[in-house]
Amino acid sequence: MEFELATVKEISEMSKKFNLHSWSAQGLLKPKVMIGGEGIYFWDGEGKRYYDMSSQLVNLNIGHGNKKVVKAIQEQAERLAYSSPSFAIDVRSQLAKMVVELAPDNMGKVFFTLGGADANENAIKIAKMVTGRYKIFSRYRSYHGATYGAANLTGEPRRYTCEPGIPGFIKFFDPYVYRAPLPFPSEEAASQYYLNQLREQIIYEGRESVAAIFLETITGSNGVIIPPQGYLKGIRDICNEFGILMVCDEVMTGWGRTGEWFAVNNFDVKPDIITFAKGITCGYAPLGGVLVSKEIAGYFDEHFLSCGLTYSAHPLGCAAGIATIEYYKEKELIGHAKQRGITLGKLLESLKEKHVCVGDVRYIGLFSAIELVKNKTTKEPLVEYGLDPDKTMKKIIGMLDAKGFYTYSHENSLMVAPPLIITDQELENALGIMDEVLSDVDKMLD
């Protein structure tokens, strides 16, 4: 479909007039019009091409315009567009089997949702039902969704509008080693310090009242903070000690993003619950889910599962999920992400060495972030946490955008998480644009 420039302008103006746009002051918006995409690229209303270096919202793992998934949705819509979640239908049953078989081997069943936030909402409910406890631990510098319960899990400014919060939600600090208040001789030492702090906090909160510890397996939007050696296993041990459920939010990291089907596989740990969304359909249809262990699944053989959604396991979403998983396998995209991640890591380390504004780079598979600073020695962030009155990060995103590099920032970090189908050459070309923009940021610090 082609749009005349005047029509594109009308679309933008109409959107601004009638749509409420996420996370924005509406009066200042000039929404970009997207008219199409293919592979790792998309085009705006003027025909300008962009590298999609954040996979939209870190969900478009298979890229734009995947014909296999589109065809699966079309065929399902013609055959059976909707059925109540109480029915057993072929795509619903098949996708559940595929998901459980790809998950860690302690997983038993899946409850499908529409996305990540409601996956976490239902995981909270399941944890409380199974344990009979009411306190939920989650971390600062985390994002679990913007619905009310998920926002209470969230540990950064996007939760503020949902405060005062729900009683029983407790925050603790994650091992952000780059900005740790103490120097640690090793990753293991850092893990032990933070684990000891958490264990003590649980005791003071009342160990018998804690239902679950929620954590992003790898912190996502808040800077791709990768847990140090031994940390996740230590969380598992604490949960075992106190009868607490370990819940890993894999909404961003699941489905190949880190070079494994699930990020927990990188750390040889098996949680009790895994939440997922995004890469299960790569945005081609809304779908998320809650994976529960065989033990939890067995609990609900005799106990009432008080969870339900009108669009749970929607046939179109299930059809898209089946086709997406098949595509991952056919194109060997999980291994591809791991290999391309090696190239990405080298390119990011080069940027860190070259640019005075780059304090740290963190990466695993095709999941990475560039942390910007005013001073490498002091690690003073480019913008203060929760404050950016000069819109510095927005300006940097604008500079990237002008050169055809699409991504987003959060606090003082730039996200780099391209579709898993990207090639080494495309990575080099795109990071060349990042290199140019970071040179301009360096000049801003002179």
C-alpha cells in the first residue's frame, strides 16, 4: 500500500487528535507514520528506511513481513477466528505442548494470556494461591508491565502512578555491578553480597509470609543488567530454603533473544514459574503466558484455578505462535542469535573503547545496552536517574533516528536488540551509525 505525502500527514494528525499515545505528553507529539517493513527494516510515510535496532519493543524477533506467520493467521481466521478458552481446539493444544516441551524440563503446563503484563498479573495470583502467602518480592530497576499488579512489581518510575501500592509488594536491590557501592574482587563475591542482603531482608519481612520472588532473568529496559556468576542459583537456593516460589519474567528474554530458548538456560537454573510474551508471536498477534512447574500444575488438579481471560489462548494468537516457533526452528534462529551476539559484543566493546561518553556495554545474544556517562572515571551518568530536564536522551535518539537507526532509550542507556534474523554485515552497518552519533555525543561533553 502506498500513501501520498498529504495522506501521511493526515494519518499523523488524526492519530494525534484521537489516539492517546503511551508514555507521552500528548501535546508535544509528532507521531511517525509507519507504512511497511521487511526483515530488519521498516519505512516511514516519506519512504525513509530505518534499521529496526530495538525490534520495535524487543518483540519482533523474526523481523517485519514474515509470510509464514501472516499466512498462519489468515488461515486460522478463515477456519475458526474465536472460541471460548474453555474449549479444547487444535492450535490451542498444539501450541501449549510446543511451549512446554521447549521450556526447562521441570515445567508442566501453560496458562495463556494476551501479553507480558497480564502474564505477570496471573503469575502473582498463582503464587499466592499455591503458597497461601501474600508478600511478593521484586527488584528495583525492573519493569514487569503497566497494569496495576504488574506496576506494583515494577521497581522504577513507571510504577509511580500506581502508588500508594498494593500491600505486600516488597522491593530489593539487584546486583548492578557496574554501579555497585562497593568494589568486589569477583562476580561470585558480588552475588554473595547481594544474596546475603536479600536473605536478611526476607527474614525481617517474615519468611513464612513471602509467596514469591519475581525477577527479570536479565533486567531488560532498565539497562540489560546481566546477573553475575552464581546469583540466580543463589536465588534458587533461598527460595528452596524458605518455601518461596522463584518466578522469572522472560517477556523480553524468552524465545531466543539471548541465544537460548529461555534466558534461564544460560544460568542452569530452573524457576517454579516463567512468564513470557513478545517473541512467542513476535507481535504478529497478541499472546503471552505463564509456565508453571509440574508440581504447581499438579496442585491445580485438586484446587480451583482462579484465573480467566476472555481472550486467553486466542486461536489467532495460537496459530501465530505455532508458526513462529516453527520458523525459529527452520531458520535455526536461536543458534543464529548466539553467533550474531559474538559480532555484536565485539562491535560494542569497540564503541566503549573509542568513545568517552560510553561508560559500559552489556550484551548477551542479541540483547544489549550502551550506558552513557559524563565521565568514565567517576561513572557519572549522562542524565540523572528519573530526571532529564534538557531532554538529552531524547535528542540522542533523534540523532540516531535522523540517520535511519531506530531504537529507544531508558534513563541513560540505549537499547540495541535487533531482530534475530540480522546478519553480521547488517550489524556492522547499523553500529556504524551508532558510532557516528556517539562521536557527536563525545563532542557535547567537551
